[in-house]
Amino acid sequence: MKAKEIREMSLVELNQKLGDLKAELFNLRFQLAVNQLDNPMRIKAVKKDIARINTVIREMELKAE
């Protein structure tokens, strides 16, 4: 995901996407543990997406104040 796409989302959509990404990260880590992970770089990409979403959520919180 691009930062521009994330900034266009609403807070509700961001929280929903964050939950989905955290669930995906859990599944990827589980696959890694049982040696069934096809693309290990996907873990890195999901972590970065989670960080981007958390950053945008924090920016929205600071703007609201």
C-alpha cells in the first residue's frame, strides 16, 4: 500500500485494515514456524503496511487536538 492511498481512507477503514494486516501477519508467522511460507518477504511488507497505518492514525489524532 502507498501512503497516499492510506491517507485517503477514513479512520474506521484504517482500523479495519489494521486488524486485517495483524491477522495476516499472525498467519504468516505461523506458516514460517511450520516451514510452509512461500514468500518470506511478505512478512516485511505487512509490517511496513502496519507501521504506515499506525503513523497515519497518529497524525489524524494529532490533527484532531
